[in-house]
Amino acid sequence: MRLRFKENAIPEMKENPQIFFGGKENKGKWKEIFGNDNDIYLEIGSGRGDFLVEIAKDKPNINFIGLEVNTNAFVVCSRKMKESELTNVRGLISDAENLEEIFEGEEISRIYLNFSTPWPKRRHHKRRLSHERFLNRYKNIIKDKAILELKTDNRDFYEASLKYFEDFSMDIIEKNENLSEEKSKYISEYERKFRNKKMPIYYIKARFNK
């Protein structure tokens, strides 16, 4: 579903000190921004922020960054962050194509891909956030043995991602073709929608080997 354009989304987010646009000026400085040496977990494609805010509430000793390119969606996340008064979460308006210009090597300890666009057409597969093209980008910003967690409602995307990870010499720690809500714990707006339709949720937990 296409979100209606919100003309005040960008001005509103620019008033929130927890939201960054572009982020390239912060490369290598994210721990300084958070004011501590805690690990930083990155969610790519945070949408309206349900997953991001809930996991940040539950894990105060971890720093979280939510990256999103869609300002219409992310303004909702910005409001949730502000209302929750969380100090361990930041928002980043940017594209995953720019990750290596935003983060220094070993700045990120974990990556979440929640219901990324599956790009079903073969000519678009390189746009998938689980594709080797992006795995190489992640490898340049993560700590050794960093974890990547993926959730999707799309079986083809799930199976393709498994192969991408295996071909990239990642260790598959866990895979699940019908992840229970109890085990899922932190649920995004998309996951809630798919669960309400009784659709299976596919899950992969994999580890990089640098």
C-alpha cells in the first residue's frame, strides 16, 4: 500500500534530534553520538518503527539505529521514539546503498532485515537486501561474527536468501518456515498484518565470517 504524501514529515523529523538525514558526517562517530560503548544494532527498512521502538525498550544496553528511505513512514517512527523518551535509539533517513559511507568498519554488531521488498523479477534480484551485493556492504561495516536476522512473508525470497547466505560462507544458525508469534516477540506493522491473515512468517538467523 502506497502511503499518502505527508508534506510536513521532513520538517517535523528535522526538529527531532534523534533523526539524522544522510548520516555520512557521522561515519565512525556513532558511539560518540550515543554517548557510550554499547554495541550498535542496525535495522534496515524500519518503516513506522514498531519493531525498532519495542526492541529498544526491551534492550536498554544496546544502541539501535533504524534506517529508512521513506519519510512518510518514518515520521511515525520518529513520533514513537520521541514519545517513548528512549536514549538508545536513533533514526536515519538514507538508502542502504550508502551504508559504507555512513558507517566505519566494525561499527555495527547486528543487522535486521524485516519484510524487505522481495523484488521477485529476476532482473531486480540485485536490489534484494539479502543479495551478495549488499552482503559485501554489510561485511565492511560489521564486527567479526556479526549476526544478521531476516523475516519475510515471501517463501521465494526466504529460499533465495538462504542460498545467498550459504554462498557467502555465512553460518546458518537458525531457519524457520513458520515462526511463532511468541518466538518472534518484536513485531513490525507488516508482520502483524501478515499474521492477521494467517500467513506463515519465514525467519533466518545467520552469522558472518569475516
